Amino acid sequence: MRTQIKKWGLCLMMMLATTLIYLDRQAVGLVATDIKQELGIDNAGLGWVFAAFYYSYTLGQFGVGLLLDRYSLRWFYGGAILAWAGASALTGRAHNLATLVAFRILLGIVESGNWPGAMRIVSRYLPPRERPLGNGIFTSGTSVGALIAPALVLGLSEWVGWRHCFTALGLLGAIWYAGWILATRSPELAQVWRAQPGEKEQTSNWQIYRSVVSLRQFWRVFVITISVNPTLYFFLNWLPIYYRQEGGLTAGAHLAGILTLTYLALDIGYLSCGLVVLLLSRRGLSLRAARRIVLLGASLSIACAGLVGLGGSGPIASVLLIVAVFGTGLWISMYLTLAQEVSAAYVSTAAGLLGGSGSLAGALYMQTVGRVSQATGSFVLPFSITSVMAAAAAAAGWLATRREPHA
């Protein structure tokens, strides 16, 4: 019983870290008006601020996984969150566009350790049938952060100003780090933190990368990440604009309500993936079959986005999009689980390469959606493309789950 509490408590600690990270991600956009006014920058400059974080985060993932595989997970993962807290606090010290961009570049680099580190911890501590739920718990911090960010960040900004708002976020990260060190002292967790036999014998970084990308499973999961990550970014970034332009939700209260339901659907999807897999496996179904049932349901749910493109706007479209976002949550948890099993020896390296690829594909897709929606005056084509990507992810997922997973 104590072991059960400890392992799910560890997942909750990582969920809190993810929540803090997403609070910071939302913070710049929420206090953008104050930042622009005080620092004298325009929307073009603000675009550089967003892009600086996004691309440094993408590049950081390509390298950070290797470090997580080589060094103590307890100290390196916790240290990455502490470094994030420092970089977040520095954002409040920016005095012009250049320093603000520099601090966000730093933030992107140190933040890149969160997912590869958390994925490795889950793969080390949880058996295969429990990993989707563990992934769902720590990943749910993304939507929890998005849900509480407006009230918390705007409230702090009104109370102490936007600069001290970032200082407060950094302080929360430091408090989290202290809790992490205390919560991970247990001797039974030593096996989670130390490297597996043989992991440090191979000294060439190039050999490690080559051993990962030479695996067929890596490329199957690669197709999934470049399909599912852009889908998630599309729903998170473009749905508010779609609802304003084509959904007729110009009132702030109505828009906030539908977006809240959307974030909740994403959160439920994250957690439902693991719960369904665990329930089906406990009822005697093989893990492979349970996973395939979930990925089929997830892909069909995302395909509802294509119906929105055909059916236009309105209440039915909103329901279809909530279903599609729920399916995306299912898929993200399943993708994380499959990524953890690409390489038993180099979980974080594989996760970093895959996560960086997915983030880069997402960045490019966001630009594509902007151009296409501007040129056509609608989101019909992006919704259709998103459905096609769901089909591609389903095909790759079917191949990636051909065999029963090993502990």
C-alpha cells in the first residue's frame, strides 16, 4: 500500500512541476499588454518573444535526453525544474526586448528536461500496464496550468505587478524543488535514479543517438509524434481564434466557458487513457489489445474535427471539437507510453529526439494553419488536415503495438 501511495505521489509531484511550467507559458500572453507598454515593444516584437521560447525548447529536447540518461534522474530532473524557476524569475527583470528574448531562450532550454525526465521516471517505476495512467497524471498538468493561469496570473499581476508575478512563479518552483528533494529520499527509489548496467559504458554520444534512431520502433513512434503533437498545438492555439471568427463566440464569458470545457476534455482524455488500459488489462485483456482499443477510439474522436470542417460552426461543431480534443488527450498519453518503450536503455534520449521532432512539426504546422486560414478565410482545410494526421497516427500506432510490451 505504501509503495502504491509513493509511486502515484511521485506522479503527482511531476504533475505539479508540469502545472508550474504551463502557468509560466501562459503568463507572458496574459500580461502582454503591460509588458508591451513598459518595454516599448509591438506585436512583432512579442512574436519574437514567443518564437524564442518555442524554438529553444525544441532544440533543447534534442540534447537534454542524453544528459538525463547519463546522470542521476533525481538531481538532474529536479535541477531542471529549479533552473526553470530561476529563468522564470529572470523574465520579470527584463528591461528591453533583447533581454526578454534572451531570458525566454534560456527558459526554453531548461524547460526541455521536463517531459524526457518525467517519462523516464514513469518507465522506471511503473509496470507497463500502469504507465499510461502515470503519463496521464503528470501530463494533465498542462491543462491544469492552462485552467488556473488566467485567475492566478492576472490576480498576481494586479496585486504586485507583472514583474513580481514572474518572481512569484519562480518562488513556487523553488518551493516545489524543496518538496521534491524531501519526497525522493526513500532508499527504495534508488533503483529509479541510478543508471542501468551498461548505460555509461558507451561513451560516444553519437553511438547512443545512432543506436536509438536505428530502431524501427523509433520511426513508428516518430510518425505518431509528428502527427499528434501538431494536432494538440492546433487545438490549444487556434480554437480560440476559430470560435471568434467562425463560431460566433465574441462574448468573453461564452468563449471562456467553451474553452474551459475544452481544457477539461483534454484533461479527462489524459487520465482516461491510463484508466481504460488498466481496467481492460485487469479484466484479462492483453495490454496490446487494450492499447489498440484506446488508440482506435482516440483516432476516431480526433477525426470528428474533419466533420467540423464539413459542417460549419454552431453547437454541434463545439461538441465535435470537445470530442476531438478528448481524443487528443487519449493519444498524447498513449504516445508517451510508446515513446518510453522505444529504447529500454536510453528512454530520455529517445523521448527527447521524439519530443523535439514533434515540437518542431507543431511549430511548422502552426505557421501553416495561419497562412491557410488567412488565404482561404476559414478553418475547413486545417480541420481536414488534422483528421488525416489522426489517421496517420492510428496506422503508425497499430504497427507500434504489434507486440506485447515488456517491463
